[in-house]
Amino acid sequence: MRGICQGIVTNLTDFMHPDDLKLRKIKTMIGTGSALTRNPVLQEELRRIYGVDLNIKTGDAANGVALYFVRKGRGPSGYN
């Protein structure tokens, strides 16, 4: 199980490298979705590989995407 979770998080680093968080001085990552909320091993791997605190929110994984765009101050299309 741990190997699968490590693979999932390693794949995520292709999209958002841990150094990107450090450069932006991000200390907490917000996570949503049932795969994350139900899997403490996946949570541990995210914390370990990214080196940040993890704030788990209940709800669908799409909520995390929406929250990202709201905090960025633009709509999902990126054109607002």
C-alpha cells in the first residue's frame, strides 16, 4: 500500500514540484477527495514528500480545484 501511495504522490510532483511550494513559502497544503480523506498512508506520503502540513477538508476532489481558483482570484477558465 505504501508503495502505491508513494507512486501517486511522486506523479503529483510532476505537476507541482515540492520546491515550488518552498519558493512560494507555502507551509500548508489543503487536500480534498475520498482517496485522501480515507487513506492515512497517502496523507503521510504527501506530508513527507512535500514537507508541509496537510489540512484535510471533506468533500469531493473537485472542491479542491474550485478552492484553488477562488484563492487565485480567477474563474476556472483562467481568463477572468
